[in-house]
Amino acid sequence: MHILVIGAGGMLGVKLVKRLVREAAVGGTAISRITRFDAVATPEIAAGFAIETVTGDLSAVGTPEALIARRPDMIFHLAAIVSGEAEKDFEKGYRINLAATQALLEAIRVQPDYRPKLIFTSSIAVFGAPFHDAIGDEFFTTPLTSYGTQKAIAELLLNDYTRRGFLDGIALRMPTVCVRPGKPNLAASGFFSNIIREPLVGLPAVLPVSDQVRHWHASPRAAVGFLVQAGAMDLTVMGSRRTLTLPGLSCTVAEQIEALRSVAGNAAVELIRREPDETIMKIVSGWPQNFTPDRAHALGFRAEATFEDIIRVHIEDELTPA
């Protein structure tokens, strides 16, 4: 099986490729080749099969066609401009998050005798206020950000291209991935990770919102597990509804901070500085806070049970020497 990972240089992309290399199969089918694509360089990795690395801009004319000409059997589409950047740069957000995705779907459609499996990372940003206390699988999508709108449109396109038989697709509505390793990025949700990641290594972190902000989280380990499980699934069980809201953990910022205190002590918590940011507060106020993802649970998808678990995953995967 030939797998194409678009966005392979990002945090989830790197972790996904490492897991695919380690397991060397998806759903019982052996991997013969992985093509990694990103606009940035991807780290070297050794594998028992061929790994091809391609660098470029997915939104550039001809790039989707060149990738699909390789006729991968399975495609993980992880590439996107993050929420804060998509809100700041309207044109760039639509070019990368929507136009490039549509061009990829079109490149698949026009390939003769070709129907790959496509796993697309969507987001809970497709939902917008007002919300129920916990959002069920029947809740409609009314995004209140450009990023959420771009993801919602891409979901509809994936559903339609699947319905027409051009591909076999699923869109995974990811929780906010926390704790993200590495340096802070331009995502509006970045502070959820920053207030844990930095204090764990003795660095200060800025909290731009109220302690009472509630959000939906899963660890990077759980997120990669979602992707691999979707790749292994027989997607016909999804019927005509090819979007899936994934499990996560609903907690407030205050509960995050108390989990940090429980795991790392008061000294870590004291490194958090409260500096309100009206722009971030406005964006976050339109995000969902809690879900009842019954379809995903019925299909066997699982996330962490406590925020202490999420912090310990970060310590094990990122801060503990191999």
C-alpha cells in the first residue's frame, strides 16, 4: 500500500509518519511506500520500505495533480493554515484551507480508474454559538471563524466527492490537540498548550483568556490514533455521513491549571501570567465547549479521561528520554 501524507512536516504529520513506520501496516495491509509532502522540510526517518519526500505549496498550480499522479492508495490530508492565521489573513486561509483542498479532490476525480481512501483533518471550529451544554452528532455547523468556514466547506466537498464515487473519504473533526510540543504557533488555541508546556520546563507562559473558558481537548497521541484508526476502518459503516466528531475531554482553563499543579506542583503554576487579549477572547467565545460524540464512541474511538492524563502523555512522549 502506498500512503501519501500531506502536511507531513507538521506536528501531527511527523508523529503519524513515525507510527506508520513503526507499525508498517494499516488495517492489516502492509505499507510499501510513504510519500511525505509539506511546504517545510520533514525530518529524516529510516523505514523498512520506501519513503519519498516532496516539498512544495499544495495551493500552487499543478502540485495536487503531481501528487495524485503517484496514485497513492491512502491519503492523509493534514495540511492547513491554523485558526489565528486564517482569521488574520483572509486570502491565505481560503487559498490554503479551501482552494488547495478542492484542487486535490479534483486531481483525484480526473484520474482514470482511481478511488483512494482520503482521511481529512477537520475541526470542531465548524460549530458556532449558540451551543447546547454538550453538542451531539446532530448539531448543525454554523462556524463563526474563517477557519471553521473553510473546514466546513471542505467537509461538504468530501461528502459529495465520496457520494459520487470519486474517492472514499472521511473528515475527522479533531478536538484541540493539547499539549502540543515545540514552540508556540499562530493558532488562536495555542495558549491551551502554552500554559502547560512552558511551565513544565521552567519557562513563563501567557494566559490571554479567563480561567472559566471551557474547551474540548485530546493529546497528540490520541489524535494520531484517530487518524490510524480511520485509515484502518471500512468507511461504508459511515453511510452517507462522512464527518465524525471525535472524542475528547471537556475542561476549563482553571481545571487545566489545577491538573498542572497536581502533576508538576505550585512552582509550575506560578509561571503562568494573565494578560487578557480581546482578539483571542472574541475568537474563543465562539468555540464549542463540550460534546457527546456517540457515533465515534460506537466506532471505538477513544481519548483521555482526565487532563492529568493529557499532561502525562506529554511528559512521556516529549520530556522523557527514550
